[in-house]
Amino acid sequence: MPVDLAALPKVQLHCHLEGTVRPATFRALARKYGVDLGDRADPERTYAFSTFREFLLLFAKVTETLRAPDDFAQIARDYVVDAAVQGVAYAEVFISPSVWTYFHRELDVRATVEAIRAALDEAGSPLGIEVTLIADLTRNFGVEWAERSAAEAVALADLGVVGVGLGGDEANYPPEWYGRAYAIAREGGLHGVAHAGEAAGPESVRAAVEILGAERIGHGVRAVEDPAVVELLAERGIPLEICPTSNRLTGAAPGGRPHPLGALDAAGCVVTIDADDPTMFGTTLLDEYAYVAGEFGEDALLRFAANAIDASFAPPAAKARLHAMQAASRNSAPAGRSR
């Protein structure tokens, strides 16, 4: 029976809240705060970029326009509304307090996360969507900033922060610099995930696993360049949060050849599918699911969707409920309907 991908309950593991800001909202906030967008004020150019570095600068520019708790509450509500359309039932969404305070030292991080939490709960409850948070430790700001951010994340656990991540300029700020930051988070009861194997090669993935103790890898697609690293991921069952459109646009998975997720899956790696920064990349989680189903088959896609449940940090009872929801969705899909 064909799968109704829109109705399939999904777990989202790799989505940056700041990367879900609607283009019109970005432009409106820029006008509100007098932020010069240059040619990005043109709706046709708002989220245009051609290199990974340009993308990172774009992400920073979006964050520059988010200046008050109410701004973050607005984008959190919008995220939930958009996620409901994609069939998301549970999500672990990245937030970047380390970037917020880099641009706006006066911003009250706790008040901001409280506003996000309230908006997620208010909007998510009637839609049946549960959202927890992962605080990204931005590489670019250095080791001390990351360690301070890790301690700050621990203090936000009561607001639904369940882990820390590591984003930013992977090529110039390797994972091994941030071992202490991850130790601080782990000692405080948080999980750890890390972007790796995106802008740097398989050695970055190995360091994220062996030095940081990352429980999931964001992207990880360049692990295919070293069979030993692929074997490491498969043996340890480290899930990969793979975002096909993002990988193509950032150059992590060059066009003109099959996406590495197929080879990683065939090698026994745990693959999950996500959208990364959906509005910036002009995609949705449903688009990513449809692409993977078309390229690798619906059976593989359903396996990846189930993998996301198991790879999440949700408690066992919630995982069992999500698996049951997926099974019920598959069994009730109307004949002849797929995407």
C-alpha cells in the first residue's frame, strides 16, 4: 500500500529554529530594527547564497534581527504551525543562544527560552506536537564561549533543553577543541550531538564521536570518504541526521552523483532524514521525505522515519507511542495515495 507521506507522523531531529524564519518575517524584523539587508530586501534574493560561508553569514544576519523574547516567540509559533503541515509529532529543535548573545549581549537568554517554551507549548498542545530543545555551541566564538554556553544550557534544562550541539564553521574549528564543553553538558545531565562531516571530512566525524562522545551526528555525509569511519558509525550505531537538500546546497554532497545516504545506509549506518534550515534552503521536511522515497524507495524511507524515533531523546513510553502512530498511519493509508 502506498504511503501517505504527509500523514505519516514524523520525528524531527535536525532543524534550527533560526533557520525556520519565514522570509517575510526576516524582512519585517530587519525593518523593525533598522538592519540593512542590502539586496536581501528583495524577496527574490532574501535567502540567496552560493557558498557554505555565505550561508553561515546569512544565518548570522537572520539572528541579528532577532532581538527580543517576543521575536523568538513569534518564530517558535510559526515553526509549530509549519511543522504540523509536515506531519511532525515530536521534534528536538536547535536553538543558538551563543549566537544570540554574541550579537545582543543585553538579551536575557532565560527569558528568551521561556518565551520560546511558552510559544511551543501553547501552539503545539492543540496540534499534538511535542518540542524539546538542543542548544548549539557555536564553534566560531572559541572554546571559552562554548564552555560558558554549555553551562548555560544545563541551567535551561527545566525549560526543555535536553542537549547541546556544535554548529558553525566546522572546517576551521575542529570538534576536539570542545571536549570540555561537552563534558560540562554531560555532567549536567544533557545529551550531546554534533555537526560533523559537512564542511570537513571524515576525521571530523571520528573526533565528534571519540572525543566529544556525540550521540548523533548532524549530516555526517563525508564519512563515506573513509571506510573506517563508516564502520565506526555502523558498529556504534551512531545515528546520522541527513538533510539532502542542505547537503547539496552547501556542497557537502556534490551534485551529479548519488547522495551518500544510500551508501551509508547500505553500510549499516543508522540514517534519519531532516530539513536543517528549511526556509533558508527552500525546502520542507515533507519535501525531503518525498525526495528520499523517490530516490531510495518507500521501504527505506519508512525505516529512516522509524530510525528517527529510536534516535531521539524521547523517553521510552513516548517512543513506543510514536512507533504505534507510524504503524497506524501506514495501515490506514488510502489505496492509491502516496505523496
